[in-house]
Amino acid sequence: MAELTAFHTLTAQMKREGIRRLLVLSGEEGWCFDHALKLRDALPGDWLWISPQPDAENHCSPSALQTLLGREFRHAVFDARHGFDAAAFAALSGTLKAGSWLVLLLPVWEEWENQPDTDSLRWSDCPDPIATPHFVQHFKRVLTADNDAILWRQNQPFSLAHFTPRTDWHTATGAPQPEQQQLLQQLLTMPSGVAAVTAARGRGKSALAGQLISRIAGSAIVTAPAKAATDVLAQFAGEKFRFIAPDALLASDEQADWLVVDEAAAIPAPLLHQLVSRFPRTLLTTTVQGYEGTGRGFLLKFCARFPHLHRFELQQPIRWAQGCPLEKMVSDALVFDDENFTHTPQGNIVISAFEQTLWRSDPETPLKVYQLLSGAHYRTSPLDLRRMMDAPGQHFFFYRRLAKTRLPGRCGWWMRADYLNNSVRRYGQVFVARGVIWWPSRWRRTVAIHWQRHCVDGGSAG
């Protein structure tokens, strides 16, 4: 089939340029599955297959994907025909090597927004799956506006677009890159204390941590949410790599010159604080994108306890080229960028309320509110975006200042108490600040504040 030849040629071009792309296959189940298999057979690679059911070789369920963070694959299929686990989708994108395809399987394009999404059982607090029209419409808007993503719909004409060649990319050699080398020098001479390195995926945080361990004169202990996610760190640390799970480390009396915590924002803050207090030097690495914990919120909520924290950020991608189309698509679709909230708004305050229908008529406003919530909170995830868009019983407001900007300065998220089941009450990450009963028995409140990028603390949950 002619399309496969074109895909083979484009894949070779992508590898030279050091980029990854998204390919969406939208149609009936058999059509999507057959086309994904043909691509898998035509393009050599690992072809990790993410699906609730073991439909193909090298299968992994969305819920188990977290254990693969820190590993790398060439090409993957993400099956979202019955449910879209946005966090798993984002995490998968971060595991793909330069030159890879992420093939996304979706229902028939016209039917998708009315189809119940099984993933909604995790965040909607409904007994049965619900349709998620606001998320679907948002994803479609982002996809169709992205000239680098490819949409292949059943029963629609398709030809693979020609993409203007980019500059050839040179893969990292394994030696520290200039940005990493500068941070290494500062870490190696750091007195006792806590250092935090934040970055988006693919910037070499884990490699940096491993390089530090291999160079220190003393000993180090590594901990992380899952040992399998520390493969890259272990590779660079060499024979000095020593891993202990967080709970086992807390229960032990182990000591070392350094504690290195990979993906620290994914570890509960009380546990993390107890671990950090036991070691003379600690390096915390975490991802600024919300599928593993929001790094900027992590710095506000957890690292604020350490007044002399050494803060570092890696910005240059190492595992793929700058401007990778897949990275941009995932960031836009799951609203990972909160950089607009780095300046204090000016002007008179105006208070506005809105409902979920605003995602249809004026999506820019709820997007900005979510960005503020994400940037202010310790562990916001794409699950919270799905809830905000489509879960029943959600109500919102924001304060903003009348000026040239439309950016909100504060925002609130109310949830009807009868929509909060026990699991939601148990997991605090749904809240941006501590939830409180605002109106007896009917409402729960979540509030975030922009100025100085601090959260409003409304009291304890009832």
C-alpha cells in the first residue's frame, strides 16, 4: 500500500531531524486495529501497545504505564477507542525516542464526543461511563490546528503531507551537555542542603542525577516512585547506583552523603519531607508537566519549606530536537503550559462566574483558569483537566484585573458535595488549596491565587 512507503520515507526524515509525530487513526474498531498493525509491521521498532486489553504484542495497560517512565521506546500505539487516559497518553509520549510515531486510535470522528468514555469512571464520580464532549471538542480543535499532526479518518481521502525538511539533529553522546555540565559543577560544590531540578520530559534530569552520583566522592541512595523508572539514572550512575523504595527507606536507618529523589513530585509530600530531613544533601528531580506532578506547584507547595533551596531548571531537550511536534501537540492538548502566569496582573478587579459550557463558546477563558490551577498546585494532573471539562456538578469563578490582559488573578472551583464520592475526598490532589465546606452540605471549594504564585489556604477539609 502506497501510504506505507510514504510513512517509511517520512519516518527516516523524522529520525534525521530528531523529532516525533502524532498519527491519529479515527474509525471503526476493526479499521483502526488493522491499520495500526500494518504500520507496526512496516516500520521497525519496539511498538509498545497501550490498551486496556492485551490486543497485541508488547502490551501495557494504561494504569501500568507509570512503571515504564524512565525507559525509552521506538514507536507506540495508544488505544483510546473506549476511554482516553490522558495522563497515560502524556506519559507514553515522554518515553518515545527521536524518530518515533505515537499512533492514537480513536472512535469514528463524528461519533466520538457522544460516546461514553470508560476513563470517566476514575474522575466523574458517576456509576457509569459518561460522554465527554468538552474534552473531545478541545482535543479536536488542538489537533486540527496543528499542521504537524496527522489525522487519518476512515472513509475519508488520505495522503501523507509533505513536511519541509528541518535541520539535521545530532544525538547526545552520553557526556554532559553544556547546560547539564554547568548544573553539575554547582551541585558538586553545594554545601549541605536541598537542590531541586525541574524540567519538561526529555531534558536529561535523570541523566544529570546519575552523572552526579558517578562523580561524588561519597555515597548516594536513590529513591523514586518505581525502580523501573530509574533505568536511565542507573545507567549514568554506574556501579555507584543504589536504589531503595521510599517506604522501605523511611523504615530503615540507612544513611548516605546524598539522597537523590527521581520524580519527587509523584511522592506524597509528608513522606518526602521525612526522607529529606534525614540526609545532609538531597537532590530532587521532577517534571514540570502535570502527568507526574506539576513541578512549579511542587516548588511552591513542598520546596517552600526550605528557605535556602537551590533551584535549577533544564530547558534544552536532549532526547529529541527542539520544537518536537509531538511534544507541542501533547502540551497543547493537555494544557501543560502555565508560563503566562509569571507576571502580576494590573487594574481593577472584576469577578466572573462560568460553567462548563464556556469550553464551547469561549474556550480560552477556562483554559487560562486551568493553567492557573495547574501552576499553583502541587500535584495537578490531566485527570483534573478531564474533571473540570466534563464531570457533573462543577462550577467556577475567577477574579481578574481590568487591563489589557485577560489573565485571571484568582480562581475558584466548586464541586457539589453530593458529587464527591469517598475516593475523591480521600485523594487531596483534586484540590488546588485545601478544600473547605463553604455552604453547608452542598458545596466544596478549591481556590488558587496568582499573585506571588501562592495558593489560598481556605482551611481544613470537612
